[in-house]
Amino acid sequence: MKDELDEITFSQLCNYIKKFTINRQRTFLACLSMYINILTIPFSKKDSSGLYDGFVHIRIHLCSRLSFNSAKQYYLYLLDFIYFLQKQERISETFSPPCKISNENEYETLKSTPIPIEVLEKIKTQDNSQKLTLLIKKYCEPKLEIKINSYMQTLSKEGLLRFRISAISLLSSSDVSFEWNKSRSFIENALTKYNDELILRSPKDFPTSRSLFLSLQNFLNYLIKSGHIPSDVKLKKYQARPGSVLTKEHFESHSIKLNNALSQIRKHINNQSYQIIEEAIENLNDSKVQINAANDIRKYIELIKPSTSNLGTAILRENFHIISAHISKNYVLKSAKSRINTLANVLEKTQKKDINLPRLTTEIEYNALRNTNIPELIMQKIATKLSSEESLNEALRKYCSNNVSRRLLDYVNSYKPKERKSYRKPLCDFLNQVCDTSKQWEKSPKIIQRELINYRDNLLDELDRSTAYQRYQNTKNALKVLIEHGLLPSNTIIPKNIKISSTVEKYSKNNPLILQVDLKDKENQHNFTSSKEFIKFVQSSLSNNLNQLLEVSKEIIISGYAKFTSKDSVISKYNDVKFSNETHGVISRDQIQSKEGSFDLSSFNKSLLEHKVVYFDYFFDQLIRNEKPHNIQDIKFGTEVFEYFGLTPLVASAMQVVITEELGFNPHSLYEAVISSPNRGEVFILVNDEGSVRVKVYKKRAKHIRNVSAEGNNIPLSQLKSDEIDAASCLKMALEMSERTRKSLNSEHLWSCLLLGAPAGLPWSTTFQGAFNKIRHLAYKKSGSEELKMATLKKVRSSKGVLIYLESQGDTLKATNYLGNQIKTALKNYIPKYLSELIYRVKIRAFQNILLYMSVSDHENQFDILKLSKESYIDQLKHAFRNPDMGGLLFSKLTTQPTNSQKPITTYFCLSQKNVALALIYIKEGKDLFLKSECETVVRKLSEGPTHLKEILRKAQKSLEGRLM
């Protein structure tokens, strides 16, 4: 307000507000600033009559905007400021402002009093409602104003919000005039201009650009129908901003689906009705709603068709009730409501007479429709989509002999239920295609071969290469089965499948790494900095984020294991407490005495944590079954008790973070890790004498067992510090902590956890992810790194794989060994092509630098040519040749002097059962430490070797069973 008031009045205003509280200051200043344009001139000219008129309008405006009490209070604030200015002689003492708002009758009278437009324009209000009211009064004639107000009353709260924003934009145009509604060019240009403004908004803005445009378009349509806008005005459709390739493909896919449905509708109804339906569907505000509406009309076209051929509205009303009932039987309330109401809006427009089809509004109506019986004759008129199983059975019945049909069904049903659909679809498509050529296709090898080639090529036109490959392969395998069983000619040649390009990258919807930038987002690649700097940035970011997760995880593991190992000491303090599990519902003694006092089961929830630990240790079997031993009502305990008895999802998830980061296991394979195979007795997790752990996990999708060894030591687990926790120690802790639970459940799952509110067992993957979310939240609070908010265990593995690739300067083998995949799979799924390109670019530059140094090596003035000093030139040269790809070890050997260090001595062991037995005896009784360690090495290598070596070790151990006890 400094710019609006003169210097003296502004200084007095500052002095005036100092005596009030902050809230009073804010309220008063907000009110004064709203009306400052009305009061500025009277203040500066000391115009009493102008000031009086201004306060009259302020009183009216406050009453029109606010409740009685608020309007009264705000006006008193302004009057108090006027009286203050009179004391300061800035306003004449004879000036008497309009009196306060004394009662509600006066308030209602003022509220209904109109304010001139020129006064409203001076009021600084940020309310869209007030702005729109002002613009309507200024640019609309009375009849149009009444029509607009009645239109606004039909809108919902959200619809009214969108309308006000869009209408203000229309009426705020620079070329708007009082008769804007009679100008076709103004309306069409304004709509086009508004479209152009909207596409510049962010897609995340609310309301969305599309909804704002449709709000204005619907309003103008309403005015056209009511005759307030010329009927020849053409309202353009919303044109969205040009999107990415994926957005365009998505849009094209929707267009194809919509056009297919509309073409089916067109076959059944006359052109006039079709054009009305097509226009009504195109005016719907969402592409998904458009497709749903078109599909519903196509589905119920036999019931809708009579009403479009001048047979009256009664048939439509009757059939629409059946349509509503059928939709309600197949969809939940929200979807059914949307589909029925949209269909009603579209079908009403096809009738010459006004008709109001019943809408679905309440759950009671929905349930009544669901209970409606639909006659069988009517059901036959509804076009239903066959399931994949029904489609295959229909195709086999029409196009195949009985033997071929039976064999193909047996082949498809030999797969798991979830996999059968992927075999049914390609078989149906091929059978439909081949039978169009010949009904006797089973006897003609040439027809089969030719149609397979056509089918394969057509797949490439419609699908991506990998999907086309899979569908053709499934069809090919099915036909091979028929040939092997003699149901097709033996000389039938099956064409080869297409080749999958090894250069294709798989793009995930979300960023696959715990990184600020998405390396697979092509749109961001032009913003990446120079290769070397960007690689350093990615490397440091991944390393920091992984370290933050590891640090938090290790703290959780240390804390969890400490509680678990303290259980025995807690129980020892209360070793004289005895419980009875023979009573049913009532314990024999209300109070059980112990060293530390009494344990009252009737007040279990108020008991000490140690008492609860002792209690559940005695009733552990009931604890893991989530049962109440003494029917204690409203029993309250949580993970603080579980942590003493074994693994919880949080501690298990923290261990999984450490294991995944070090060993690179796939999360789901790790979740389902078992200690031994229940059928064959094969050991999957084995701890050797040196403290290392050998782990085997099963990769379901690859149908492959991955074997990894985690190096460890024999330091007691309880003595480990946070920074000493590794994969081997986590696996050993998990084995120890889950042992009691596994034995009680008779389970071999490593991550058998105690669960709150459910029986103990192997948690769902979502439970582990929920626990991981707590870890990443703690890591985020500690570091403030935004990318940790979206971290997952899968991203931990991917990030570590990329980090290894960067740290090894592009060594694909190291990254592949960590991930446990083939090189092709690692490059395609985990290492972005762009990142490989950056690595290669750095290597090429290093090689170019060496060539540059070599090219000037014979020149006397080589330092001057390169514009380097002698010292910097030598440093650059050494740095270039130390590069592992450009000299590395060879350069080190050439530049370092040979030493007289001794060569390593190779020890040979004569392998036999007798010698192995001697080695075992010496390990137990020998005194020479060096020879003892050599024997231990022999035994370790035998235990990790192939089966026949393990057999020798096992026989040697059996022969010494009596001696080594």
C-alpha cells in the first residue's frame, strides 16, 4: 500500500498497526488493501463526500461477501482506523462515516443492494466468483446474465470451479465487447486462443487443461442451444500438446479401438442416428470413457437398434432398463454408474422427442438392478466376448478333426493355468487364418508352411518383435507336437522363428536406479554433461545412496540381533516363574511371584516387557500360531516382543539389503530362499569352518539355480560392529534367529518371520517391501536425498550392477557376475546403452591422448607444441599409460625395479582316503600351525569340490568317527 497512499498517511498507518496483535494486523491490512483504490483519492484530497460514498460501497460489499458477524467486525476495524486519522488531523473532525452494521435486518438490506460496476472494478478481490460476477455484469446483457447464472446452478462444486476459471479467461480477452455472444469470429478465435494457452500448462496442474477447455466448450454449446449464440458457430475440439513417441502410440491405440467399435455400430443403424452417436461420443471428456461408451453401444446394439428406427421411446426405455441391469451385474458400483449414465446421455440425443432415461445414483438402485432377472431370449441379443478358452474350443470344433482337437487341448492344458492363455490366443488366430485358405489344411504340408510364414509376417506388422517371437514360437511348438504324434504329415516343414534383436533395450516405466536422473529417458540425454564428469556424478550418487541404505540397514541388524541374544539373560532373571497351559480360559493363580515382583495376567498389558518375554517364551508355539494362551482380552504387544524370539520383517528386510548389495541376488529369489531342498535333501545354505557361507537360490523365471559364496570369518556375531556386517554375517544371523520358528513350523524357508496379527511364516513380498519402505524413509531423513524416496530392493540390485560397471570402467563381465545373468541380458536389461556409449567415449579419448603424445615424441619442442610445461607433460603421460585399458600393469612392470621377493611355493597333496583321514587327524591333534593350515585348505577344497571328491571326504570322516569324537 506504500505506492497507493501518500507518505504521511502511510507512516501513520504503520504507527497505527503497531499496537495490535499479529493476527489483528493481518486481518486489518488484508481488508484495507482490498478497498485501497476506493479510499486513495479521498485520503489524498481530504474529500469527505468521496470518502463517505466509498464507505457506503465498502459496507455493501462486505455484506455481500461475508457473514453478518464477519462483515460487522471488518467494518469496525476500518472505522477505528478512520477515527485514528481524525485524531491525527488527516481527516476533518466534522466527517461522519456511515454507522456500523447494527443488526441482521440492516445486513440483509445492504446485501441485496447493487454496487456500480465502476466501483467493483476498483475492489482488489482474488475471489474467482467475484471476478466472474463483475465480468458478467460488465459484458453481458441482463437476459444472458440470467441464463449464465441458471447454468452455474446446474454444475457440481468441481464443475463450477472449472467453469469460473475458463469463463474468466473468455471474458478477460482484450477484444471482448458487450455483444461478444453475437460475434462468431470472436467466439471461435477465443476458443482457439484458450486452447493454445492451456497446452502450455504443466500436465500436473489442476484442474487439467482438457477439463478446463471442455468446461468452456460445454458452456458455449449450452448458449448455442438456448439461442444466445449464433447456431453457425463451430466449436473446435481440444488439441492436446504434441507428446512423446509413447504418448502418440497410446493415442493411436485408443483411436484404433474407438474406430473399430464405431465401424461395428455403423453396420446396424441408419446414418442419421450414427452421426448423432459419433458426435456425442467424440464430445465425451476422456478417451477411455469414449471407448467404453462405444463398446457398450456395440455390445447392446440389438437392444438399441429398434429405438433408432422410429419405433418410439417406450422400447428404448424398456430395453435401457435391461441394459442397466446387465451392466450392474458385470461391474462394481462406480464403474456401472459411469457406464450407465454416459450411455443414457448418448442415447437421449438419438431421440427426436425429449426423453429422460433413468440414471444410476445410489447403491440401493444398483443392488436392485443386480437382482433383476434377464430373460434368456434377451441375453442372446447381447454380444458377449468369448473367453480365450471358449474361443479355442470354438475354433477347434469348427476347423480341426477330433484327434487334432484332443491333442491340442491336451498340449495347452499341460501348462499352468496362468500360462495357458498365451498358447490359446496364437492357436486361435492361426486356425482362423489357415481355414480361410482351406478346410482340409491338416492334409496339406504346403498350405501349413505358407500360412505359417504369412502368420509370422503379419505378427510383425501388428506387434513388437519380442511379442511376435513368443506367439509364433507357441504356435510352432503346438504344430510340432501334432507332427510327432502323426496327426500332421511328417514332411511338413515348420518355418524358423524370427530373430530377436540383441540391441533392443527394455525400458521400465519408472527410473530403474536410485538416481536423480533417469539414464533410460532419451528426452533428458541432451542435458547430460560431458562424459567424464557425468560418469563421476552417476558413480558418486549411486555410491552415496547405496551407502546410506546400508548404514541404516546395518544399524537395524545390530539392534535386532542384540535384542535376540539378550533373551536368555532376560529369562534367567525370571527363571522361577511357572505357567500352566492346562487351564481353559482361567489361570490357576491370579498372581505369579518372581524375583522381581509379581506378574498379574489379569493386567497383562500393563506388565513389564520382560514379563511378556518370559510369558511368550513359555507359550512360544501359541505365539507363532497367533493364539491367546489364556484368552487374555485385548492383549497388546508388538514387534518389541517379537524381536526377542526371532526374525521380524524389518530385520529380515535390512539383512536382504546387505545381501543383495553384496551378492546381487534377485529380490524375489532371495525372499523364497530355503536352507535345504525338502524333496532331495540338497543343502542350499551351508556355513563352512572358516565362517564363509555358500548360498544357492532358485531363479524361477530362468529355471536356474544360482550358486554364490559369501566370504566371512569366525568372529562371534555378537562382537561384530555395524561397519563389519556383511552378507555372510547376515546369513548366519538369519539362520540363528529363524531356527526356533522354522522348527516349530517345520519349514525350510530362511526368512520365516514372526508376524503381527497373523501366524508366523514366510511373509508376502509386499510385507518385505513395506519393511524396506521404513528403511528407505530413515535413510532419506538422514541424508535428505530425494531419490531414496522411490528406492526398492530391485533398484538396489540394479544400482549396484551399474556402479560395478562404472567402477570397473566398463567391465561387462564383472557386472554380469554380480547380477548373475548372461552378458546379453545384462546389457539389455540393466546397463543403459547410453551409459555404455559414454564409457566407450572416455576410452577412445584416452587412446587418442596416447596417440597424440606418441606423435610428438620425436619433436624437440614437443612441450611447446602441446602448450604444456615439462612437468605437466610427464604427469599427463604417466596418467595416460596408467589407464588399465592403455597400459596399466604393463606400464607398472616397465617402470618399477624388480625385487628379490620369493616366488610362491606350490603345495601338492596326494589324494586318497587314507591321506585325507591323516589330514583330518592332524587338524585335530597337530602342533605345526603351517602344516595344520595346509590340511585345513585341503579339506575346504574337497568340501567345495565336485561330488566324487566330497565322497572321499565323507568316507574318511566315517572311518574316523570313533577317534575324532
